[in-house]
Amino acid sequence: MKQKQTKNKQIQEKDKLKENIRAYAKYSGIAFKMLAVILIGLWSGIKIDDSLEIQYPIFTVGLTLLSVVLSIYITIKDLIK
């Protein structure tokens, strides 16, 4: 009887560990997705500013801010799922 309880407890601990790993992977993926969106916006802004030879980096600032807003939107959308 005691052996059965111990086995059930081990199974519950393994299930909880799997659930924690799954949650960690989900949130890590969201963080990397946010980083990728922001870096793409930054890189695009820098390239546009360089090609247009603008004195003030308006596209870098604008696209970076836009990508931050977009990444927050994507994150909220993913968290609601």
C-alpha cells in the first residue's frame, strides 16, 4: 500500500516537472520572439537611414518604437491563447 502511494507521488512530481518545463519553454519562446521583432525593426531603421543619408535617425527611432509596440501586441495575443 505504501509502495503504491510512493509511486503515485513520483508520477505526480514528474507530471508537475513536465508542466513547469512546458511553461518555461512557452515564455522563453515569447521572449525570443519579442527580441527578434524589435531587432528586425531596429536593423530596418538603420538600413533605411543609411540608404537615405538622413542626418537625424528618424526611421531608426520610428521603426524601433513601432516594433516594440508590435512585439507587445504579439506577446499579449500569445498570452491570451
